[in-house]
Amino acid sequence: MLFSKFSYAQFDPQVGFGSTKAIYRDSSMIKGWATSCNVSRGWQNYLDTSLGKATVGSEFYGTLKADGSVISLGDSGIAILQFDNPISDKEGPDFCVFENGFTLGNAQSDSHMELAFVEVSSDGIHYVRFPASSYIDTTIQLGNFDGSNASLVDGLAGKYISGYGTPFDLNIFAPLSSINIGKITHVKLIDVVGNKYAQYPARDKNGRKIIDPWPTPFAASGFDLDAVGVINQLYGVNILEKEKAAFSVYPNPVKMGENITLNNLKNNAQISLKNNLGMEVFYSISDDKMLIETNNFEAGIYILTITQNKQTIHQKIVIH
């Protein structure tokens, strides 16, 4: 009995419990982030649709650097992220996915993980899924704030605590002709519904049920996407990164009543500011420099979008 219980493969542990593959959000390995994010929300509880769908967060959050701002997918919710500079298979991991997991105590078995399948595509139509492994006990249903052992999980996003990305190496798909691993333009994340009693439960590559906290019957239901960081790009520094380097916002964070100054805008730059509900609160077209007054804004997180030279730049603005 003891041998059967502990003979499962052990993968790398949670951050803080030994040598781990996790990639910190400020790591120099990360060269860029997703440039667009489209989400199809899932239900807070697919067995009780009266609760509605997950609502926390904005799609813009998926295009920002990992910073703890998340968009919740809900049960079986899907996020599709795109990259102006495609991800490319090179040495080591090629990209990493950030969620907002956390630890509940001082033991390896106290990791609160909301998991997602990861798929990639080189045309936005044909996707392949990274093989996932989960040896979490399938005889026990984890509640919405229960923890489990991160070293029993591999090939699934959401394994690590907030601020640390789960790495993925495209080389695993090298034998396939249906995908160009040298030019990945889309990453798809699909929330794992970890209900052990489901008629068609989520399963790993070996056919084992994947168990994670369920149900999560609240607005922040399911996998909480923070960001997707690009480690290996098809090109070096692309046009978008150069645009970001030249463009500046000051101050940020900004106190309510102060002006936000935008510098180094290009000709006929389109400037849009939206609140965390996706409502546009400011729009203008300008050249070189722009001032945005904040007198009539509420404190909170806003998404600034600059479209110039056929490139779109997103940046988080904090008003307090």
C-alpha cells in the first residue's frame, strides 16, 4: 500500500521547496509578452449556470507583463493569446505562463493550484496540446481553497505561485509536421475543471483524472491568467519592442488630479484609456506629446492603448 501511494513520478517542486523550473516574472530570460488576448469565459459553476460566468479582470491584462493583474476564465474558459513577434523553438524553454497560485502553509502539499491545458498553433487554426501529467489523488475532491502537491503536476499551466511562470519547450513537437515550431503565433489556455465526479472529467496524457480546486462559484472562477512571457522569439527585438522603448508615460502610478504625460508619440497616434471594466474613459489623436487630466477619473487600474505606425501598445496605468 505504501509503495503504491508514493511510487508516482515526482516532478520539480513548488517555488521555495527546492530546485524548480519556475521562471520569475523579472527574469532576463523573458524577452516579450503577448500582444493580444481574446477570452471566452466559462461558467462559475458549469453545473449551476444561474451563477453566471466568471467576470474578474479584463482581456488587456493578458497582454501585460506578469504583475498579478488577472483575467479569470471560469469553468472550461478559453484564452487565446497572440504575438506580433512569434515564439520560436530554440534551446531550453520557449515561453512561460503565469497564474496567481499561492501556498497555504509551510508544506510542499499546500500549493493552491488552478490548472489549465496549454496548446499552441502556427496559424491560429490547428493547435497541438502539451502532454500533461497529474498524479494528484483522484479519490479526493479538492475544495475551492484546498492545496495539493505541485511536484505531482507537469505540463499544465498554473503549477507555481504568483510571479513565477510555468515554462514550456516547443521542441516536444519537433516530430510533428502539422505545426511550425519555429513560428508559433498563438497560445491557447483551457481551464481544467477538476471535478472528479464529472461525466467527462479532464484527463492527463495517461488517462488519469486531473483534480484541482472545484467548484469555485465566484466571479474569479477557474484559471486566473496573469500573462504569457516569451523567452525565445523568431526575431530579435521587433518593431513593437522598439516602439515601447521610445514611448514614455509619466508619472505612473499617478495621483488623482495630476496629469499623465505621454511622450514620443508618432504622427496621428491614437490614444485610448479604459477602466478595468473595459469602458473607454478617454480618447484622442495626437503627435509627439499628450496630457491626460485625471480630475474626473476614479482611483483604480486603467489600460492605456496607443496605436501608432500600425502597432498597438498596451500599458497599465494606476491612479490613486
